[in-house]
Amino acid sequence: MQFFIIIISIICFFAVTTPFIYLIVYKSKCLIDERKRLKYVEECEYSYYFVCNNLSYVVSVDGKQGAGKTSIIVGLTQYDVINYQYLITQKIDWIKVIVNQVNYIYLNECIRRFYDLSKNANNVYHELLKDSTINDWFHGVYSDYVQKIPLPDLLKSYVFAYCAHLRDQYVGGNIKVYCPINDKWSFSYSIDKLEIKNIDIQKNYYLPKYCSIINDEALLSIYKNTNSNSVVADTGLDLSLRLIRHLTLETVRIYM
């Protein structure tokens, strides 16, 4: 009889304490998961800060075959996308504040119309200059008593930023990359388009602003003739890479 009482007591004990034990274990697991998530958030914030403030505008990722070079590059471009979206918004809002006499509803409609026709921000800018009303809005110089900026330059900056917003693709290159930030695939762009000493390329030279360009397996493209040990002649590519920061006003990063 005493044995059965002990068994029943044990069963009752576990019946009463099991939900509490389960709750304690569940809560402990939640706390551990939360700490992991917070750690990942901190690491993401650190990575974002590092990419935005410490990476050069031309980044070379080296490593042996299968080391994960492409994966690293693709991961870095995701931080770039977040930064480009922020920079675009910041640039548009800043210009709207300092050039406040503009009807931006009308201007944005014109930009959208011209961009749908050419998909080229340079062409959009030159078409806008033909509009006398827009010319009047952006005639003169903006001064903040530290620097003087011609208003046409501000119009150009606004057009590039707004066209990048319309494009909504911030990664290009010779491989297809999916960006979960804006649910878009990358656009095709060959690094050969930066060979500015090529006459044919000079006629159609265009490098989109606010984007990261991936040139995967860059070393394989150094030699255009695989049967020769000589490096290709000077095409101006090295000059483009040296000046990429100035040419794109710090809005483009190239990964090789």
C-alpha cells in the first residue's frame, strides 16, 4: 500500500511540475534564441558600417577555387543596396529642400516619361534641359556660404538619383545575382564598358549611378588571347578604375 502511495505521489508531482519545467525550458530557449538574434543584428550593423565606411570603391576579393569568393561579393552587395537606397532618398530630399521653387510633381513626371524611353539617366538629363520651365527653375547658383554649386549640377544629381530609384536595380555584372532587399535580379553589365580608350565604347559610354558592379573571375578576363602570355594593350580600364570614385561621385563600387 505504501508503495502505491509513493508511485501516485511521484506521478502527481510530475503531473504538476512538468508544465512548469516545460515553461522554464521554453523560456530559456527563447532567451538563447533572442541573444543569438541580437548577436546577428549587431554583426549585421557592424558589417554594414564596415562596408559603407571602410571598403574602397574598387574591391578585389582573392582566394583559391571554391573558397567562397563569389558568395562573399554577393553578400557585400546586399549591404550596398541598403546604403544606395538611403543615399538616393537623402539626395532627393536634400535637393528638394534647397531648390524649393520647383514643381517636383511635374519634374518627376518628365523624368519618368523620358526614362521609360531610353533607360539612360544621361539622356533624361539632356531632354530635361530642352524644357524652358525646368531650365528656369534650375538657373543660377546655389550657395551655402561655404561652396557654390551650379543649379544645373543639382538637377543632374537629382535626375541620377531619381532614375536609380526608378531602375530599382542596384547590382550589375557578368553574373546573375538575386537581391532579397528589393526582390530584384541584377542587370547585365560588362567591365569592358569601362575601356574608355576604345573609340566605339566612348560613343556609348555609360555607367549607372548608385550600383555595385560585379566582375566575377576577373583574372580570367585579363588575357583576351588565351594562347598568349602577354597582357592586353592599354585600353583605359585601369584609368577608369582609378577614377571611379570621382567619375561616379562615390555612388558606384566595383568588385573583382
